[in-house]
Amino acid sequence: MPEWLIERGIGEDRALLFDGDKPIAAKLRWPGDLTAGRIVNAKLVGKPAGSRRGIARSECGKNILLDRIPPGFTEGAEIRVQIRRDSIAERGRLKRPQGRVVARENEVKDRSDAPLDPFGTGRTVRCFPHDIWNDVFISAWSGEIAFSGGALLFSPTPAMTVIDIDGDLDPETLARRAVHPIARGLDLLDIGGQVGIDFPSFEKRSARQEIDEALGEALADRRVERTAMNGFGFVQLVSRLEGPSILQRLASHPAAAAARLALRRAELLDGPGTTLLTVHPSVSAKFDPAWIVELERRTGRPARIKTDANLALEASAAQIVSHE
């Protein structure tokens, strides 16, 4: 049976779903996330008269958009809120978290449809087998997943995640080979919401139908609605959006993501000495001092940070050097 494995990292938790030794899905969580399904204490700070919509402020200071507020709740009321969707950073703006009022402590809306929380049920390990997380990170960082004869190019936009299919094969073969990598990529990059897939265009209607059927089979186990492929090869998918995908998170916070990757590389080093982390200055600026203390605690080594403006953000170097 597939099993979720969890890495409790510094500044983030990582989850991979393994089917045997093959990763088939991934999730990423940062401190402060208001994950879908979570219930938080909040205060109703805004509610227009006659409206069932409003704004609540959580105990951690985040504003949450509410809908379907039950009658009788007024501004200033202490409430409990079930998170429906976490905040999502986009170019030039931040989409606030969304939630609904929970009237009683044990009441959970849509319990049968509650999202899976692998971080609460998965098996914690020190490191994923074969350091597969690094491959997931690279795919999300570059927005590219290669397959035989081509590649998928993932681009997060405010409206949807767009997947372009690139390659030198004939259009029908290229589209056919892309179907299963698309399904796997959606899970490995934790992509939900609206997705647009730009397949190569075909003149034959039968070819479009064949690819449509194959895509339907590949997505059969997912709660997703999709349109039929139009004459230009475009397909749209719609599924529940619970928070930022790994792709969106890295695109919106590249230096912060690179800082966490650098700490992961340092944590996995074995041996005595001093941990030397060489990173871009923008990455160094994202280090929380508490993270460095935690790195030293976990490794039993002192840590030193060195900056190099010539490094790419993701190209941090971690090594053990002699005690100074």
C-alpha cells in the first residue's frame, strides 16, 4: 500500500507518498500555514450589515475571508473557523485564507470531504530514500518535468496553472507520451485549482478523442473535473484548491525556499567539524536565527554562514570544515 513519509525539516515539513520505492505525490508545509481543514480561534472583525460574508482575525494575526456566516454573529464575536483554503501569494498581491464559522467545537463542515493531512498520519524519517526530495525541489524550482521525447513546462499564473508540452516528436506521439507525466506532475507538485493544459493541436478529431480518453484514465483516481480538448489542443481541469502548490510557493518565495533547501543540505552531512554554508546574500537574509541554532542542535556541530553573490539562489553549498 502507498505510504506517506515525512521529513521534519528546519523551517518546513516535507511529505512524499511512496508506492514501493516510487514517489507519487508530495506536500510541503511552512510554519504559520493555515492548512485546509484546520480549525482556529478567531475574532469577527468585519461584517457588512445584511451580508453573510466577513473577515475574521486569527490568534496569529492573519485575516481570514468568511462566507456563509450563520445568523446571530456580529463584529467582535469570538468564533471558531474551519480553514477552507490557505493564503496564496501571487504576483503583486496575496490571496487571503478562506474559511467558515464552526458553531460548536466538534462541528466540522464537510467532514466526509475533509482533506487528508499526511503530516499527522505519515511515518517520520530522517531522510527520504535516495534523497528524492531534491528531485522534487528541482522540478518545482525549474517548473519542468522531462519525459521520453519531451518535457512539461509548468507556469503558475493568477488565473490558473498552465502546462505547456514541449518536444520534437510528432504532435500525436508527443501528446500521448505526456498524459501520464501530467497526472504525476500534478501530484508531485501538489497542484490544485484551475489547470490549463496546452496539448499540441491535431487536425484529426479522433486523435483528440484518443488523448481525451487517455487523460481521463490517468486522472480517474482524482477528484477533478475537466473539459474536452478543443480544436486548439487546450484542456482545462478544475479541482479543489486548498493552498499554494509547491510550484507556487517556490515561485513566490524563491529566496526563502532556497534558504530551507540549504539547511536541509547541511543537516544531512555527517561527521565532526564546523558546518559551512555558502549561499547567495538574498538567501542568507532569509535565515531565521532560530533555524541556525536548530541546525547546530541537530548536527552537533557549530555552523557558519558565508555569502557569495555569484551563486544562484538554489546553488547553496554545504560542507564540513575543520574547527576554527
